[in-house]
Amino acid sequence: MDKAAFQKLFQENTKDPQWCPGCGDFTELNVLIRALAELASEDREIHKNVNDFEEMGISGLEAKICKSCPEKHFYPRYEPHTVVTESGIGCAGQMFAYINTYGAKATHGRALPFSLGLKLARPDLTVIPQGGDGDAWAIGAGHFANFAGFNLDITYLVTNNEVYGLTKGQMSPTSPVWLKTGVNPTGPIREPMNPIAVAVSSGWTFVARLVNVGKLTNGFNTAEFSVDILKKAIKHPGSSLVIFETECPTYNKVKTKEWLKERTVPISDVEPNYNPALAIDALKLSLVPEEEKIPIGIYYQVRRSTLHEKLGIEKPLINLKPDREKIKKLLERYS
Amino acid sequence: MDLKFIVSGVQYENGVESTALTMVRSFFRAGAEVFVYKNYLSTIHGGTGKIPGTAYYEIRVSDKKIYCSGDDLCDILIVLEFGRKKDELPVSATNYLKKIKRGGILLYDSSLVGPIESPDFVSVGIPAYSMVKEAFPQEKETKLNLIRNSILTGVAFELFGFDRGDAIVKSVMEKQFGAKGDLLKKNLLVFKSGRTYIGDRPFMPYQEPIVPRPSQRKRLFLSGNDAMSLSAINSGASLYTGYPITPASPILEFMEKNLRNFGGVSLQCEDEIAAAMAVLGASYGGANAFDATSGPGFSLKIETIGHSGMSEVGMVIINVQRAGPSTGMPTKTEQSDLMLAIFGHHGEIPKIVLAPGDVKEFFEVMPRAFYLARKYQMPVIILTSLDVAEGWSTTEEFDLSYADKFNYDWKPQEKIGQGVLHERYADSESGISPVSIPGERDKVFKMGGAEHDQYGFVTTKPVWRKTIMDKRMRKMKTFLKEDFRAPVYYGRERNDVALIGWGTTKGILLETKERLEVVKDISVGVVHFIDMWPMKPGVASKALASARKVFVVEGNATGEFASVLRLKASEDGFPVSPANLSSVLFYDGRPIEPRTIVNTVLGKEG
């Protein structure tokens, strides 16, 4: 199957998005579908003539362990039945219904802990938790900072439109002080948080920031760039965070598509010799005021052992058969 | 022989736990039945304040079958606390002297205090600390303090008449201090000097000596929390996520120590919500995952439990109840989360609540919980409580193959519908729909906490809402038909009195029954509920119909279970009129004493 066929497949059996016209969530959804379609078709191509697979040995699950690639992985891994798109609550949290993969929706703010249990038990799945800025950084803030240290191999997508949409225009943790909305005419009373700085300093091993506004005035294609970076994020072994800067045409009248377009610039244009392995550079870059510039690309990327690597888990934690002799040994302590 | 003693001292300073465990392990090895109830503080160190914080272990030893740690009174009080002034009683002595039965014994270290005299009990003061100081002048103070306890253990054993226990004590101490080494040698030495010390003094040994009776059957001596943890591993649990909370932390500790060795994983999460959500995620992926907590943590998990009911992804949550409300009394016991477990969620969901009664039932509940969570695709909540969960008791050896009676593995199920989508929430007579898990081809569905159609897509259409809601709730009826276990009845066919209880009061009720029958010649039937919800109380009919008085005994202030019984009584032919259910309640932090129930029964009878 080629890229186009997969793209079509990922759009089958889905619901019509219930987002407002021009909603920034569309931009993320399009990028996600394209990235998965490319990854899936590339993966098929690479493994076309590969026969060296090891069975997982769990009936009903057909993914196998590939023995021919340098990095150990499961195959297939990017197809509708091996991907779980999983979200919290909010406008962005509806995405799981608009893409043809297994879909799950946790409670508000809990996409990450849900994926912790899921991915830990199921290393064969590609798990993509996802949500908006309120879900990720207000009600889910405790998880955002703590989850990263596990370096679980998932890719967390956050659409950052800096306002609560579904509940009709309340302030979010990233709302700038100058943002005024109908329900909050004076704007937020607190300074916005800096999610990239928090992410880099709390252990996320891949941090990227993207904007999908089509072509910039200089011809730079933000859509293609985003697809490329998102593919890298999904492939990155470890906790990847991808922030999509998006517009909320209904409640954030400032951060419009045009506003984004004017400020978006690839990191390489801001810092020609940017090295994403250096946390201190990422922190510095994260401090650039968004009113001036929105640098897009990979802010931070390091390779550290994933949770599965640390624990030595190579297969799903399903149908475990505990060694009864060992249990008897444990029981000796009590006799 | 049926002996009750208390070991008390300053928490974290006097070695209360290790001394108590040396003793009880020795009795257990000698063939005795043992129950331990830990009474401790929710601080770490008891010794820093002006008034020391004390902990005490209540230990009951018998050569007959016993069911609980019994009444609050003791035959012997062993005070490990040093005391601060010559003429001032150690705090733990002041606190617990009144617990000594008339004619009982007080054993204490008289190096710094005493003598303590009383006409009510025999007072045995041993200058234990002075003795070890003299024997090991070079030893560090902190070590001497603990070595000293072995003298008191020796004296206690002599007082108990436990005279053949030396070889057993040696093997127990070897386990405790390591087979070789200085510490073991010194402890054994002073233990023996304790024994001979008492031999030269005019104290009478306890009237009914502890005689070792090597049992024919293999037995175990362990805490409820450990029994449950072991059982979870034995039942194929592959993921444990938790957050530290008294008194459920021992489960987290057990899992952290052991689950990796069996191919699973235990993780400490950032909070209670994350721990529950991770269990839900893993269960959605097909794993047997679980999480244990106590009241405050359980409150935080309620939203996740509601999600589990709505999204029909079964999950297992243990609540080791402690005294609430709010922070309550973290190290004290209670049974006050029943209403929360049954009704504590917004909206209405199906769920199963189980309350095992003793260590054996703690072991048996886990495989069944995994099985029920998988079969019925709804949350399964296990309610235990601090007294049995943290307490230690003797029990028959576990039958590890018991778990195999339950079908808790994941297996592919029937596919419903065309194309890649699977009708994961297809309506059915039983309410149960065939599950799929991610990774299965052409069985894609959506799961979530929002109301949904057969594929899991969000909908608010009244017809779907009603169909799926009815389907979900119908599973409760199916459970009642296929898997509900009637309460266990202990007693004759006709009885004067019936005692109804649930969960961890089981042992106390059985003890009460025995006392009323043996001493007062009143025939008693005990009805013990493990399956708490959904509830079908009518099954207890036969047992209750003849009883003139029916008491519901439970550890809370409002009679939660009695309310549940009243709620369900009319619809299910429950033979006792709601007005005739008398509640016997306890909520002072301790497990209720059998004598309290006996007195209540007699008072009402008389």
C-alpha cells in the first residue's frame, strides 16, 4: 500500500469533525494522518521482503518482532489496528474519533497516565496521547511534569491555542496576559506558563514545536515540515512532545492564522547552528516571546533508555504465567 | 491455652515490631495459632516529643482455632520503653496498664524506672538494659537498646512457660539477624540469660504454658496485604501502579520488590489518579493490572472508576479502609467506605464490590476479581481494612492452583459487524459485548467516558443512550445470576440470634458466636457477606428466619451496610423486617471487641 492509500485508510470509518470552521485542530489532524500514512507505507516498503520475524505468541495479536532491522521493533506498528490515538477532554480531545485507529479517551487531563498503563503493557502498539493546552498543562500538569521522567516511548500531541474552547472561552495556562475573551474581558491575572521550558527540564527526550499554516510568505511549507518532524517524533524512542501552535478562530481573536503566519520561522533561521541536544539552548529558545517569533522545529532531542529498555520488557504484558515454584519460594518466608 | 499479650514501646525507638515478630514467629513455628493486631502511630519516630509516641502490638496465641486478636485486655503487658525518670512510669505503661487482666503480669525494664507495684497484677521488673550494658561494655548504645529486647523475650518465654522453644527461637533469630555474626550471637546469649534470670526469682509462670504442638498441616503466618499481593502475582497480574498511602503501602512495597521477578512491572506514580488511570490503560490493552489504596486515594480514583464503568474496561482496585472521614486516622481501622464504593461516582455505572473476611479470603479474592473484571467489563472494587490487612495471622497453606479455577486470561472474542470497525458495545441479552483490544485487525473501536453508540463513537441520541445504558446496567443482573456468591452462613438451622457482618469483621463475629454459645448457651448464626454489590440479600433467608434478634455488626458510625440491606430488603424477600435490624457499630479506630458484641446481645436479650 502506498502513502495515498494509507491516507485514505486512516480517514475511513471516522466521524465528521465537530470543530468550528477554521479550527486549528484540523491542522494537527491533517499532519497526524499524513505522518502516519507515510510511516505506514515506508514501513511496508522496508519490510516487503523481510521474513525474519519472531511471533509474540499471543493469539489474536498479529504484530511480530522484526529481527532484521538494527533497532528492535514490532511490525506492523503504524497501521490502523496497531495505533492507539488517545486523548483527554476538550476540543482537541475529539480527535480520536476522526482518525481510523483504535481510539481511547481518558478523563480530563489524564491522557498521559492512561498511556502509561497502555504502552507499558503493550510495547507492540504505537500510542499517541493527545489533547489541548488546558488538558495538558492545567488539569493534567502534574502528569505532564512527572510522566516524562519514565521516558516511555509515546508521542504526546498538544494543540496550543491558548484558550479553553469547548467550555467557551475561559483562560488556559498558556493564555497571554493580553488575551481578552467574552467570558474573561480583563484577561488572565496570571503570567502564562512556558510548556517547552517545563518539558525540557522535566525529562521529555524529544520536544518539538510546530505550526501548520500552509506556505509562509517566503515559500517555506509548514505542512510538509510538520509531517516530517512528527514522523521523527513518533519514531523517537522515548517520550516525545509535539506542540502544535494553533488558532481558535472563535475564542482567541488575536492568535489567528495570519498572526501565526507572520511569526512562524524555522529554528534554523533563528539559530543557524542550533544543537537540539543541548537543554540550555532549548530553554533559551523557549523564552523567545511569541509576539515576536514562533520558532518551529525540534527544540530538544536526546536518546536515553526508554522505560521498556530499563525494565527489559520486550513483549506485551498479557496472559502472564507466573512461575509457581518461585511463588512457593516467596511463601517460605511465611512458614 | 489462649494467651493475649501486648508488646509496647516508643515507636521506631524500642524495637517493638522486631521483638513482637521474634516472639510470634516462634509461637507460630511451635504450632500455635497466632493473631497480631498492629496499633501504631501515623508519625515515624515516636521519641522526639515531650511525651513519647508509643506503638503496641496485640498478640493472641492459642493452641485452638482462633479467629481474631480478641478483646482489648491482655494477660501480659511487655513494656519495652525505658522510661525517663526513676519515679515516673513509662508512657506506654501508663497507657496500657489498665489493659492487664486481673492477676495478669506486667513485664518491664527496671534499669531506669520502678519498681512499679500494683495489687491488680504481678509486676516483673528486670534490669535488662543494665545487664546488657555490663555484658557488652564496648557495644554502641543504639545496638544495646535492641539487644536488650532479647532478655525480655527470654523472660517472657519463661513466664509463658514456653520452655521448649529455644531451638525455634534460634532459627527465628537466625532469619532475623543473619545466620552468622555478632548480632545473632549476642541476642541468643542475652535471650538465654533472660530465661535463667527468671528461673532464680520467685515469679510464677503463666498458668497455662505454651506447649509446642507441631501441626500436621503446613501453615502460613502472614499479613492480609501480603496475602493479597502474593495472590495477585499468582493470578497473573502483570502491572501494578500505586501511590504511597497508609495502610495500603505494603502492597506497593511488595509489588515493587517482587513483581519484576515474575515478568510484570510495578510503578509508583505521581498521584492516585495517575495510578488508577494507568490501570485502566493497561486493562484496555488486555493486561491484568491493579492498584491498591486507602480512603483518600480511593476518593481520588472515583472518576476513573466511573470511566471504567462507562467505557466497559474492567479494572481492579483495592481499598484498604482506614478511619475516615478526610485524613481521618490513617493508622486506625474502619469499614466506612462501603457507600462510597457502591454509590461513589457521578451518574450510574455497573460495578462489583467484594469484601473478603480473613487472610485466606484475601488470597482467594484476587483471581476472582481479575476474572470478574474481565468477564463483566466493569470496575471490581475490593474492600479490606487496616486491622486484617496490616495484621498478621496464621492460616492454612495457600492452594496456588486455586487461581486456575478462574478464567482471567485475555482471549480473542467474536467479531461483530462489517469492515474494520468492531461493535464493541453491541447490545446483548446478558449486557456483555465481545471485547477487542488494540492490535487486533479489523476490530477497531473507540472507548471513552462519553456516551456512545455500538462502536464507541460519541452520541447523545436518546435511543442510543437508553440502549447502551440499559445494556451496561443489565450486566449487574447477569452477575447476580451467574457469579454472585451468597453470603456464607455459619451456624445451625435454627438460632436464637443472628449476627450479620461483611468483610473483615468475619473473625470477630465467629469469635463472638463461639463465646455466646459456649459461655451463655445462646445459639448464634453468623451471616458473612463477601459479595457486597450488586446485592441480593434474600439468599440469607433460611439462616435469618428463625433468629429472634438480628444484629448487623460493622465498623462505621451510620450503619452503612444495614442501610444497603434495608434498601434491598423489600425487592428480594429478605426475611428480616428493616425495623428489626439492630446495628452494632464501632468507629473508635479499633476493631470491635467480641465482648462488646456479647454484651450488646445479652443486653438486648435480657
